[in-house]
Amino acid sequence: MPNTKSAERRLRNSTRRHLHNQSIKSRLKTLEKAYLALVTAGNKNEASAALRTVAAAFDKAAKSGVLHPNNASRKKSRLSLRLTRIK
């Protein structure tokens, strides 16, 4: 339990931020899973469109501080490699 008023405020803020970050990360995982399903099915056109949305979502998460920018960059790179491997 927080002992001071400022600690109470920090607890409220961190709880709120945690829930917000959690929802963004969950959305990222859902988008990534849908993209990977398209890649494994071999739908190159649909997968490239999905890659654009996934990459934009990762960029937005990195910009808002939910993810580290290098983490977002690494994931985008690996996802795009998967697209180029489709025949």
C-alpha cells in the first residue's frame, strides 16, 4: 500500500497505463497471428496488405512507448522476411 498521496497517484496511473499497454500488446499479437496465418496459407497479396497494417501498428506502439523501438523494428523485419519467402 502506498504511504503518500503522490505514491497513491503513481499507483493509479501505473495501473491505468498497464491496462492500456496490455490491450495494445494483445492487439499486436492478434494482428501478427492473422498475418502469419495468411503467410502460411500462401496468400501473398493479402499477406502484403496485412503486413502494412501490422507494421503500422508496431510503429505506433513503439512511438507511444508501449514497445521499445528496436523490438518493433526487429519484429517488422522478421515478418517481412516471412513474406519474401513465399513462392
